[in-house]
Amino acid sequence: MNESRPSSMSAFWMPFTNNRDFKASPRLLVSAEGMYYKDVDGNRILDGTAGLWCVPCGHAQPRITQAVSEMVGQLDFAPTFQMGHPAAFDLAEQLMDYTGHKFGHVFYTNSGSEAVDTALKMALAYHKARGEGGRTRLIGRERGYHGVGFGGLSVGGIGNNRKSFGPLLPGVDHLPHTHNLQKNAFSRGEPDFGAELADELERLVTLHDASTIAAVIIEPVSGSTGVLVPPKGYLKRLREICDKHGILLIFDEVITGFGRLTTPFASDYFGVEPDMMTTAKGLTNGVVPMGAVFSKRFIHDAFMDAPPGIELFHGYTYSGHPLACAAGIATLQVFREQGVIENARAMQAYFEDALHSLRGLPHVIDLRSIGLVAGIELEPIAGKPGARAYAAFKQAFADGILIRVTGDIIALSPPLILDRQHIDELFGKLANVLNNLD
Ligand code: PMP
């Protein structure tokens, strides 16, 4: 295993990275186990973000490593166009069990971005298959993140991600985001104010007419834009409006899936069922890239009941890759055998209390959390948005904890296998960083 520094770092154009700054002071990870990474200098770094929100079971889970190793020796690749392999079917059935049979079908992709674009295409094709081809409009939300494909960018609501890429998809609208520091700061779990913002969907229906609207897509809890927890009653209201007007509701659960909120999915936490759900990340514990779209039976049935020639003409070479399926099956096994969600539930209150112990530290203007995900909002430095949190990120890494920052918000989403000592270490070191921040 190569644990030394690379001879050159110029060729790799790094994703979502301040490339100039990174290369001046790089952070290089060389191994990982359980709750910790090790960097190239041999320092242990507590993983406060489950990689990129994608390692709920902790690193180097032997069962997953073994399953992937066995599969690579047995079936390195198999197409899933007009043929298949057992693991792809087994995983799909097990995912239906895991979600309590609320969904009927699962479509495999390789990432969250692909899952989102797949779900949007499914929504459009579903209406068309039923003879409602006029329903082409898609509705996302401000401050929503749905990956980087053109579909996901279009329904996403992050200006910086969108601004360099032209007009994007036509016929897209956005609901307002629900973040409200004046009314909801320092809330625990779902904030009290803002459910009425869901009624903005009625306004869009009036504006465009329901017969033109295919789907609404939102993250139940926005992750990448700083852990924005929905106000009490908001999601239920959205569901009601969608039902009233025949609009499909898609939950993007790429971050909130697989136990992050102490339930299998966020839809279980909030008791609101979407028509489709996108996932990725925790699906394979981050070991092999994979995403998926879960769809209700009636969506799949619309294609099966349609006249011959109508199908969902869509798929990826690596949809249902054998290694990803092996990793997915083993991940579900780890969830069951090691009580991963049960542990998340047991740690939730301690995690929330530890988070709120940061109240009053310099620059902290909000603390919010739900399940095992937390956001810490800092007062921006005047004229330099994001600079304060970025400085915190760099110092935290130097002090041995991995945190994630977006703008001036720190996001925490540790592996769900953590114990109280990890929580103490994470928040203890973070308090130290915040206390010494300019
Ligand atoms: N949707 C959501 C809600 C996400 O958080 C992300 C990634 N953070 C994506 C989609 C995109 O996933 P990927 O990076 O795997 O394409």
C-alpha cells in the first residue's frame, strides 16, 4: 500500500476543491478504519463527516470488504441490459424489505447525481406513458442540492453551482427555502416556524396550472447547504398539495437515507411518503459507487400497462454493477447485525446535547441538528463569505477531526457506529477550534 506523498499533484483536477489553495497545503488520507482516518504523516483523524456523508457503518467493515473481494474474483462485471446477475435482484428485494415494502421497484445508478436525473426522467416519462405528456414542469427548491447533472443542477438551488453553465433545463421553478435564523435559531429537531412556506407550491400551481407540472423534488433535510431541517408540518403539507394536483413528490435522500436521522429513511422519520426516492452514499457504505431510485408500484405499473413500445429508455453501463451490489447486500447485513440504526438512536440525545454545548462560543449564530446530522452556523467575516468556516475546517483537520463546511456553516455527520467518547472528542476539539478562531 502506498502511504507516501505523490511525486506530483498537478494532474488531478480536484472536484469541488479550492485547487490552488489545496495544493499549497494538501490533506492526504492514506487509510481508514472504524471512526478514524490516518493521514500521510501518520496522524489519526476522527471522521466527523462519514467521509462525504457516505460511510454510516464506519470504515473497513470486514463483512463489506470480504463481500466485495469475493465478488471481484467471481463476477467482475455483468451487463444488466437484457440480462442480469443474481446479486442485482437480491439487493433489490432486500432494499424493498429494508424500506418496509412502501416501494415496489428500484432502479440502479452509480451516484446521487445520476439517481436524481433518473428520477426526474422517470417522472416525465411516467406522465407521458399515462397520456399526460403536458406535465413537463419540474419544481425544486432554493438552497437544494441535487448533484451536478444538468437535471439536478436545474432543480437545485445553489447559485454558485449553476451560474457558469448556461440556461439549464427549461420549465423549472423553485420553492423558497425554509431557513429562518430570526425565528428558528438554536432549535432542536424540527423548527417551529415556516410550515406555511409549503403553500408556495399552491402559488406555483396557480401560476402554471397543475396540468403542466410533473414533479416536485426536495431533500427532506437539506444537507449540502448547511443542514436545513424542515419546519414542523412542512413536508406533510407539501405531500397534500402534490396529491391534490396529481404532482409526483420526490424525496432526495442521498444524505438522509440509511439511518442518518435514526430511521431507515427521512420519510420514516417524518411519516411522509414520497412517490420516488433517490439514494446513494450509505447504500454501499461508500465502498463502491452506487445510487438508486426507489419508485412506488404505480409508477412502474404505468409503463407495464402502457401500449407496447413505451418503456423507460434509460440506463447506465454500470447500473447494478456486481461489486456495488455485493457491497450493498453486505451493508444491509451490517445494519442488521450490528444494530447500526439502534446505535444512532442511542447516541442521538448525547450528540444533540454536545452540539448545543457550543452555544455562546465565539461567532456561533446557530446550532441545529436532527438525528446524527448537525449544522453550526458562524457569523461571516465582513466581505469574505465562507472564509471563517474554511479556516475552521483547516484548523480542525490539523487538530485531528474531519468536519465539512459549506459557506459559513459547519456540517457534522459522523458514522452511525460512534460512541460517547467519539462525540466528546469531536465536540471537544471543535470547541477548541472555535474558541481560537479569528
Ligand atoms: N443529492 C443530494 C441530496 C446530495 O447530498 C448529493 C451529494 N452530496 C447528491 C444528490 C449528488 O450525489 P453524487 O455526488 O453521488 O453525485
